[in-house]
Amino acid sequence: MAKPRVFISSTYYDLKNLRADLDRFIREQGYEAILNEHGNIPYGSEKKLEEYCYKEIELCDILVSIIGGRFGNESSNKKYSISQQELKAAIELNKPIYIFIEKNVLAELKTFEKNRDNEHIKYASVDDKRIYQFIEEVQSLPVGNPIAPFETASDITIYLKEQWAGLFQRLLQESSRQMEVRLIEDMKEMITTLKQMVTFLSSEKRKGDHTVLDILLSNHPIFKQIKTSLSIPYRVFFTNLEEFCSWIQQRSFTQEDHEPMDDDDLFYIWNNTHNDIITTIKISKSVFEENGKLKIFTPEEWNETLVEIFKEEQETEPLYIDDAPF
């Protein structure tokens, strides 16, 4: 099973006991610790030895950088030590990085900032002021990497344990969100497919395919509009005007008669009175064929003004004094 590879970067002789403690801690977490003194870095003969350290960082998942009071061996770039160049390599590769600075070194940083141009001052916590120059460079990076002070290995292990637990929890959340994103993408694809099917069915309807007509009829937009407007809990379905009249009469609606030249002559009208509330249903006659058969409409073709459903209070005669029974 693959394990996260954690590269420990620091000077060796002054921090070898701390490196040993970190090695043990990392292995206890089930990870693989990469340390130069354990032969974890394969060296070749084609390049300088330090180049193989930087190359190994490419194969690691996390870098732990520990900055103490010793500068260590210079790199081929005289401005930086090898351990500093390791940190710079991890930054360039955008690796997760955890930086720990010895408390005494960090406390004396303010003294360096006030005596930056003083070439004669000697610092108690570091053997080379380039350490402070590098710390300032790291602190000024546009992309933040966690920097924490330490006195003992325990300070580092406690910090790493909390950080890695938080990282694992975030990965779990992102994994869950990825499932949600995939579900949304699947739904989008289904909607696109359904739209394509509607377009296809609309074109096929005009060719008179009976199977397609049956599908469109069973999903006629009028059924949903009537069901929603009347708050009907079950499915609404009819195929012609006669079936609708029979169904609506069962719900105590009566069909309204009107003069042939009335404005409502373009509509079939039904009324229902209950508790002084009149419910009116108006359905355009254009929804039905001349023989009363329900016309096929796709969702794109349907217009909700073809069906009107509204409620109003019934007007009652006022009670006059002469009509009173006393």
C-alpha cells in the first residue's frame, strides 16, 4: 500500500537527535520518513550530491523544514545552504510544507532586523546571518506556508499531528463534495438528454407516430396545470372533452351556458360553489379537436393562458329590516 513520503530537511549534527525523534513519529503515523542519514536518498555519479536531494523532493508528498542555529553546508548557490535549497525546491514544486524555527533563533530575528547593515555584530543564536536573511525571504513569500517555533521535538510532533488530522478531514470533505459535483453533472446530462428527447418527440409527433403520440399524451401539460391549480393529490388524466366533463362533474362542478356571441364563447366554463366560494375553470376550446379529442401539446407549445382557474367569494343579498321575522 502506498504511504505518504515525508522529507525531513535540516542541518544534521546540531539536530540529529530531533531528526531521530521525527523519524520515529512519522513511521508511527504509518508514513515513510525520508532522511539522508538513513540512506533514503539514492545518489548517482552524474550530478553533484546535493542535486539528488532536490530530485528526491519531487518524489515526496510533504516536506518538513527545521531551521536551527547552524547554517550548514553551502549549496552550489553560495547564498543558500543545502537545507535552504531543499526548502526552496519544495516551494517551487508546490509541495505541502511545514516550517519550524528554533525559538531562540526566532527571538533574535528582531535584533537582526535592527542591525541588518552592521557587519561587526555577532549573534548568539546563529553562526551565520544568512539564516536570518533566509527566514525573512520565507516570511515574505506570496503563498503562505505554516511557520511555527519549537524548543523540543514534542512541539513539532504535536503541531504536525494536528495539521495532518485537519488535512485528512479536509480531504474527506472534498471527496464528499466531489460526489455531489458528479451527481450534479449527471443530472445536467440527464436534463440535456431529456431536452433532446422532447425535441425529437416534437418532430416525430408531426409524422404521426402513434407510440410517440401516446407518450406525449400521457405527459400533456394540461394535466399538471389542473392538478396544481386545484391541489389534487392524485394524477389527472383524460383523452377528450367528454371524459373531462364526466371527471369534473364528479367534483361537483357544473358547466356554464352562455350566449353564442359572448366573450367567453372561446372557452368551456365550469363552476363549483362551496362555503360561499365560487371556483371557476375555463378551458380554451382550442385545446380540443372538433370531435372533442384532446390535442397534443409539447411543453414548448403549451400556453398556460389556455386554462384559467380562479376563486371568488359569492355575493349574498343584504338582509333588510322588513324581511326580518320579528
